[in-house]
Amino acid sequence: MSYASIPSRKRQREAEKHPNVLGAGAAKRRELLKGEEKVPVVMHEFKHGALHSGSGEIVKNRKQAIAIALSEAGLSNKK
């Protein structure tokens, strides 16, 4: 199924539907979203306590959640 034809908000909603297990959210975001679309979805997961760090711990620090969101969107290493 091609997700290029689905409007951005619908893809974001679809990416938010995943089990709360390590790696499930990141895999869904990688599959459905591109670039800056990932940031609001990651912050939504953080707000609901479903965002995991690379080590598997639930993220409790807002700054860490922002860093994860920018990293996944590919915006953390722009010059």
C-alpha cells in the first residue's frame, strides 16, 4: 500500500497505533512517516508515557524526548 496518497494527519494517526513494547513505535514511524512528520507523533508518545529510549527505559525527560524526535526526523545533524 502506498502511503504517499494518504494525507499527513492520517498517517500520523496510523503511526500512533502500536503496542506499547520496545521498538514497536519506532518501527511503525519508520514505515509510515517521513522527516518532520515524526516529531509530533514522538511527542504524543512521550505525553502518554509510551516513548522508550534505546536502552528500553521509558523516557521521562522532555528534553530527551525532543532529542529522540529530532534524531528520528533527521533534523538533529543539520548544519
